[in-house]
Amino acid sequence: MALELTDSNFKAEVLDSNQLSVVDFWAEWCGPCRAIGPVIEELSKDYAGKVKIGKVNVDHNPQVSTNYGITSIPAILFIKNGEVVDKIVGAQPKANFVKKIEALK
């Protein structure tokens, strides 16, 4: 299951990690966010132990969302060694996420 990332655990779980992290910024009211929710969950199973897959609810965690300038959701950031190395905005097929993860991990 995807990690629930919050303003309080984001630094420890993502920024201080030496693994690639895939972070989905989403909200319950966002249709495209709900559409890719199952894809994010599948990725968390597929890459368990190899890549951190997490979700940030933008309504409940305004600090992290603001820090990364999230203005459109879903926004999926690929973060490695504390730095954003890639980004996808909008709903995409699973294959697009897999391609980016494989290239970055």
C-alpha cells in the first residue's frame, strides 16, 4: 500500500531516504486523482522495498504542497536524494510511470 505522506513525515520518509520516491499529490474531490489511485497502489506493490511510493493529500498537508509549488493535481513528483528529478502532471497510464521509475531508480 502507498505510504501516507504528511507535512510532518515527508522529510523523514522522502527527503532523507536514499531510495527513489514517487509522490502523488492528490485530493479526494479530484476525479483524475481518483482515476490514478489504483495505478499508484499497484506501483507500490510492484516496487515494494525498491522504490518508495507515497501519496500527499493536498487538502490536509498544505505545507509540503506549497513547498513544491503544486498548483495542478494529480501531480506526481519523482524525488531522489532530496531533489525532484522528474514530474508528471495529470492522469497517465501505468506504463508511463513504470518507464520513468525504471529510468530513475
